[in-house]
Amino acid sequence: NMMFLHTVGLDQQTRAIVSDIYYARQLAQTESKHITVIFSHKSLLVNSAGYQLKDGEKVLRERIMPGSIDLGGAGKIGFAVSGFPVFGESGTVKVICGSREKKIIVSSVGRIRIE
């Protein structure tokens, strides 16, 4: 059943992204650095979506989404040393699979939830 596979894939990828966003926040606090998660979506030039955890220009972790998954919404989530998002670096990341989508919402005070 393809729909079931899509559902599992969507939920699994969403949880993995949330886990990496938490990791970025933790890293910002423990390493006393501004850590960002940069998201890229599919386009004419890019045939798979993905994201990178970065410390400045240094890539700490990179993930490529399976072909069935696309990303949308916020292009960047960033955390300050305090563990709070940097001003303007919070928002909603959409994880899209066909007609279904999950939203990962990072509030301006750093609360992370899935809808």
C-alpha cells in the first residue's frame, strides 16, 4: 500500500528533522555558537530536498530527503548560545509527501512542535 508507505516515510522524516533541530539547539548551548539549520527544497536544478546543520560556513551534518519528500516554508532555523532562536530564524518548516504535509513549528521562544 503506497499510501501507508508515504505516511510512514513522512512521519519518520519529520521526526528525524525535529531531532536534528533539537540537536542544533543543544549544540548552540554546549558549544556556545550560533548554529543554523539550512533547508533546501526541490527545484529545476535540485532534484532532492535536504538540509544542513552549520556552524558559520562549516557543515556539521547534512541530510538528503528520499525522492518522495520535499521541504518548504522556512529556509533557515538558527539558535543562539542561549538556546533561543536568533531573531528572524524561527518559523515553520513543511515536510511534504504527495498531497500530505506535516508542519514543524519552531516558535520565537524556541518551542518545537509538529502539526
